[in-house]
Amino acid sequence: MVTTPTARDLTLAQILERQQQAFLADPQPSAKVRRDRILRLKRLVLDNAAELTEAMREDYGSRPETFSLLTDVASSIPDLDTQRANVKKWMKPTRPSRLLDAVGFTQQVRHDPKGVVGIVGPWNFPLYLTIVPAGSALGAGNRVMLRPSSVTAHTTEVLARRAPDYFSVDELAIIGPEHGRGADFSRLPFDHLFFTGSPEVGKSVAADAAANLTPVTLELGGKNPVVVDSSADIERAARSIASSRMVNGGQVCMCPDYVFVPQDQMDRFCEIVLDQWRTANPAIAGNPEYTAVINTKNYERIVGLIDDAVAKGAEKRDAAPAGERLPDAVTRKIAPTLLTGVTSDMEIDSDEVFGPVLTVFGYRSIDEAIRYINDRPSPLVLYWYGDKNDRFEHLADRTRSGNIYGNDFGIGMVSSAVPFGGVGNSGMGGYHGHYGFRTFTHERAVAVHSFDTNVSEFVAPPYTKGKKRMASLYFGAMKARTRLGL
């Protein structure tokens, strides 16, 4: 009896070679095949939802099952459904000009698979942020090697154990700790590499990929600013921002990091934020619904940022329940913390917190907020609370960010109709819906003509009087159009 090997039976190089050979044998999988692969990916997630949510709870020590079920499991499905519903249409060649077709000059753009795609996932949403790009890559016709974060070892174990029930290693392979370090993976000669994580690690991944001229998509993070306009309902804005900061214990690349509030509203804003935190979290230390910091390293980093800011003059207020001693290193839980008076010499002014801490600044003019934002690396998300007015347009025109979301947390993720991605320090490239399909596709131009005359004859020697005359007429026509402003 011949046993089909799984990813665990093979080395990284062997898995890559198998996938490369499989791709060469079927470089243009049909829409039916692609749809079937995405369906099997859905089943991998949904059939094993209970085991996966329990694994995520174990990885965190404290993470609500409902939260994992909603944000990691269920939220992965809509984009997969979008890929399945549209892949047949998206993979068809497109024709730029029917008019040129009519005169015998055919131009076409093919949407070809790239080959073998490597996907590196993060620990904060270990399922959603690996499954969604994997679905896009499969929809685009590629083979996929998927490496979940080593930090969420229990989740990776479930995926590695269950995936062979749904996929051959030639189609999709889960890469685990037995395959070495992250750098061993990112140095492979993929046809595309997709990474979600911190800007610091993203730089290393990009450098590894550059050695093979592998194109990369980097979904990174950053310190996301919030600007609360004078037109905003201050109570609604404060409660929304307070809740946004606490999603997954603040461990989300889209979480608000610092807030600009009109100076005369600042005290009221801070009080409402603290009240929202206290109301939502009457208990923390023994509360299984309060998400812990993922590991000791990150816990100590966040506590260090708070302590450094306080030591240098920042004012700290937290929402620790009465009688609880927080932060607690054993449970890795930190009370929601609000800081004011933060200055540029404090580490928290430049470091992404990735935890339950919010910095608040007062402002008198929108340009103060713009200058502060522009003095720092481009964030993944810029949040705005208030009317979509001239001040909003002024802010949008004069800042740079991956996305702009108004009056709520992460609302660009609601549908697959818009792209998700960063810019500058917060990443490059994007995905979701058709944007994800295009990320993992090579748009290949095809041009054919049926003219009797060969174009190359006009641009190759000898340059006869007739050719020179035609070149002069062409050049003159371009100058005339330019003079006319055309």
C-alpha cells in the first residue's frame, strides 16, 4: 500500500519541488478546479471550528471562544465565497479595445496564475489572516505553501494535522515548526510571497525575497491615528474608540493607537473612555472574556512602554477593577490604560503598542494633527470621527495611510469590494475580493496583428528618406498636440 506523504513527511525543498512540478503539469487550472479548492478550504475551517477556537484559547491563555469564532472562523468565509462566485469571470482574458480588433490589431490581457505562493501568517488572527490570502491564491490558480505563526503553536498543530484530509501536499501544504525558522521559509524561491506581521520582520522578509526576485505583498502595522472632529458626537466617538482599542486585547494591526480630540472636549473624552472600559470589564484577572497578551515577551514590552512614559512625565489613568492588582505577569493581563501628556522622547510615541493602551492629545487646529501624523511613518489606518466635511477632505488630502475609516472600527473589512493594504511603513500591495485575485495573478499582455506591413521594418536600419519623413511627421504631430494642451 502506497501512503501519500503529508507536509510533515517532507522537507521545505521537497514540498516546493512537488508543488512546482504539479503547477507545471496543470498551469491553467479550470474554474471548476479552483472553485473546488476554495470549497475544500472552507470545509477545513468550518469542519474543525471547535478544535481551532479551542487551540486559539490555549495559545493565548485567555481568549473568548465567541471572539475567535466570529473574527477568525466565520469572518474568513465571505471572502472565500466572493472568490468562488467570481473566479470564472475574473480568469477570462480581457480585451482593451474592440475598435483595434476590428482593424486587425488584437490586444488581450491574460490573467495567469503565478505558480507557487508562500503565505506567512501572524499570531493575532492566526486563521483569518492566513485563510483569506490562501483562498485568493487558490482562486488565482496557484499552489500554496502556508506558514502560520510559530507563536500560535496549538492553532498551527490543528491546521497541520487536519489539512491533509482536504488537500494533497501538491495543492496546499501547512508548514510547521519541524520545517525550521521563518527565514528558512521566506528564502525559498516562490513565485509570490505574502507576509502579514510587523514592519521590522517585514523588512527581513522583503530582503530574503529580494535574493530570488520574488514579488512580495507585505501587510504590516503601525501607529494608527484617530482624529475626532468638532462635528462628532463626543460620547459616541469616545465609546467607539474605547471599544476599538480593546478588540483582541488591542492586538490588532487596525486598532487605534493615539487620538486627537478638540482641546475643549479632551477631559470629557477621557472620562467617557475610562467609563466605557470600566463598564465593559468589571473583572479582568479571572475573566475568560478578557483577552490576554499573547506571550511574556509582548507583555513585558507593553508594560515597559507604559512605565517609560510615566517616568518621563506622562499622566496614566487605567480601568483596573477595584481590588485587582494589574498588570499581572502570571495571566499576562494589563488593564485598559489611557495616557496623556505623551512627548516625543517617550518610547510609546514611536513604538506601536499592540496592547490595551490609548494615547490622547488635544488640538486646536486640524493642521496640528496633520503635522503630527506626517512627522511619523505612514499608518495602516487613519480613523475619522465626525461629518464627512471639508476638514475631513483636508485631512485625507494631506496625509498618507493605507486606508481611511470613518466613525467605526475596521469598517473597510465589511465587504470584499474595497482593497485592504498598507503604504510605506505599513506595507505594500493589497488583497480582498478581486484585489486579492489580482495580487496572485500575472497580468500577461498578448498583442497580435494581421497587417501586411511589419512594424519592425520601420524602426530598424536602414533609415531611408521615407522613414525619416514619417518620423518627422509623427514627431510634429506629438508637438502639435502638446501645444494644444492635449
